[in-house]
Amino acid sequence: MLSSFVAKRLVTGLCQAAWRPAAAGLVSSRGYRGDAPDDTRGDLIEIPLPPWEEKPGEPTDIKRRRLVYESRKRGMLENCILLSLFAKRYLNTMNENQLQQYDRLINEPSNDWDIYYWATEAQPTPEVYQGEVMDMLKEFTKNRNHEQRLDAPSLEYLEKESQ
């Protein structure tokens, strides 16, 4: 039978090993690689989405409503907040060309992270998305007035605008 001292040391050692799996060699070497230079992105899975199609002849008021919805319902919370606040500020003042640019920007790329990285200027914006609306979004993202942006805006402002 083990003495209480030996049993205590054994249990303590096992608990410490459980909290330090990497030190004990229990973690696979694959792990998270991030944007390492040798990352081939061979393990990246991208879900194919139907290609974006412009909606010619869509009434402007319907387009604005659709874009408000699509700005709020994104694949990641950061873009939900960023794009919904951007839409609240600028969507009703955009002309038809700007609306088309915004529609393409938020609906054509298949990865929401791309939009986020372009808006925050962490990655260069592809030429096809560069334009007046992207410039507006980049400036908005800088948040020069230090506004608190923790959540998407309520939709009450839409009721006030329609009256």
C-alpha cells in the first residue's frame, strides 16, 4: 500500500501533467499555425457559394431594405456590428452607383474575414472592390470620434425615417 505522502505526490504530478499537456508531449505537433510563412493553406476549406448577381431593376427602396438586412446578418459578429452601423449612417444617402458598389462588396466575397481585413486595412483591398464606398467604409472603421460600437443598432431608426 502506498503511503499518503507518495499518493499525494503521484496525484499532484498527474494533475500538473494534465494542466501542462505540451510539456508532457501530449499535444500533437500540428496545432494552430496561423499565418506562418510555410502555411500552404492546404487544409483550408471554403464552402462554395452561389455567385453574386446584380439585381437590375430592383427598386431603390427595396435595395436599401435588403442591404440593411444583409449588413446585419453576417457570418461574424465583427462585421454584423461594423456593417450595420455603417449602413445606418450612410445607406440612405447613397446614390444608385454607391448602392451597387456596397451590394457587391458585402455579397460577392465568400469570406467575411476578407471584408473585415479590407475595411481595417489589415490586407490590401482587391481592385474590383476598391472605390468610393470602400473608402467610406475604411474611414468609418477608423472610428475617429471614438464612438462606442459594441452592438448592432436597433432598427427603431428605420421607423423614424419612414414617417
